[in-house]
Amino acid sequence: MSNPPSAIPPSTWLTGTQAWDQFVATHPELGLKSGRWAFHNFLRFHRQTLIDADAIRKARKRFWIANPQRMFPLAFDFLTGHDPGKLSAPKTSSVATNDHQF
């Protein structure tokens, strides 16, 4: 027996532009523009990382769809200068050491 249509959960995927516009509205502190071309420009630099994280996918080889739950944290990290793909290495002292023994 199948579930009635009202029992089917809503999709977590949106068109890329819809997801981008929601992200921009959620983070006014970043001063971003909404719209198709703003999303396109964002993808120019971050497309592959978003694909690798399964945050965006190409639908019907024509347009991007995005999962906001995966895309938003990554986008915020990218736009605030944090690279989510790299772990920060421990800082080493810049003071020169004297290896000579007397």
C-alpha cells in the first residue's frame, strides 16, 4: 500500500538560484546579491567543491539543483575565507633556534 501524497516529505532540493537567493536572504551581513548571475559567479570559484560534497548537482544537463542543508555551510565558509577542505596546521614558532652545542 502506498503513502497518500500528503505523507510524502517535501524535497530537500531546490533550483540553484532558489537556494542561492535563500542563502543571501539568510546572511545579509555578507552583502551578497541574489539572482541567477550572482549564483553563476559564485559557482565559477566553488563549483567543484560543492559537487564533491554533493551539495549541488546538474539536473537534466541544463541547470543546477542544490541541497541547502549541504550548500549553506560550505558557502558561508567560502565567503568568509575559511577553506572547509583544509585542516589548519599547528602554528610553528618563527623564532630561530640555535642548534650549536658548546
